[in-house]
Amino acid sequence: MTTTDADNDVPAAAITTKEKEPETGTVKLVSKEGIAHEVPISIAKMSKMIEFMLEDQDDNGEEEDDKNDCNYNCDGDATNRNEYKEICFPNVEEDILVKVIEYCRHYKTNEPMTRIAIPLESNKLKDLVQKWYSDFCKGMPLDTMIRLVGASNFMDISPLLDLACLAVSIHIKGKPSCELQTIFHLTDEEMKDALLDESPVAFQKTNNNGD
């Protein structure tokens, strides 16, 4: 008995596509000072580092003896793999972690930040991103901006890194090199490399409307 193509056809109604289940649960993010913040996993995963940690844990679900099968909490003790109860960031200060969480929460629950277009069309932050994101940086001390660059780079949050670098570059525009070296604690040889190694958004010319 031969079969035809029609015999092998599966009715469309019989074909089901497994939809990705929405993220549930929370994870505690712990600052350098030891203060924990309970954050929905869907928001925490804006950090590619956190996303990798959680997904790597899921991939190793059945390997009880694997060293990646457990998470080390802030006290250095291994915890059960069923969930990450806390992830410690020993080089992210409390005030910066609060800013990171605030940014990620708004991005995920309200409106994503539009991609920053290159080349920049203005030297004003309000012309380059939505109002909330401009206000987020408004009045922020330069030291805080710089630490936010470091935290978003470490946690691998690309949109926040782009925004923070852009805010820093606008803030330091026109400052003499001697002042920049003091701000960034750089030697002559370090200065150029330190600037070029960060997000490409940060160091595009921001004076297209001026100089």
C-alpha cells in the first residue's frame, strides 16, 4: 500500500506551537553594602549576566554534581539549584543598584528606550531619548553617572550602558584634558584607550549642532 502526500498531511488544527511561558518568580539582587532587592526575574534578566546565570542553571538542572548546579550567595555558601535566592554584586554600590533596578523596571514595564541613533543629531539628551530617560539622568552627579557606566557594563545591560555613556560624554563635552584626567584618574597613555573601550555611543561627537 502506498501513501500519498495528502495522507501525510497533518491537519492544521492538530499542529500546536509551544508558546514560551511568561517569566515568573523573583530574584534578590544584593548590593556591595549587603542590601537585598527582590526583583521580578523578567526585569532582572535585562542584565545579560543574570540571564546567563539563570539559564545556565536551568540547562544543568539534572546534573546535581556539576559545579554550575549551585549558586553561591553573598556569604559564599552554596544554595540549592531550585532557584537563585540572591545574586551578590560586590562592586555595585547600593545607590547605583537602585538606579539600575529603576531603569530596568521602567524599560520592561512602561516603555523600552528607543535605540540611540548614530551619528548623534543633537548635543542635548532630551532630543536623543524619551523624556523619562532624559529625566532619569537629569541632575545626576558626574560621579554617579560614571559609576552607573561601570555597573551597567559589569552587569551587561546594553541600553543602560549606552544611556549612561552618552550622558557622561555630554556632561564632559568641552572640558580640558587635564580636568578629564582628574575625573577619570587616568594617565596620559591610559586616557585614549579608556574612552575608546567603552560603548560606541558615548564617544560619538555630540557637538553636531555647534562646533
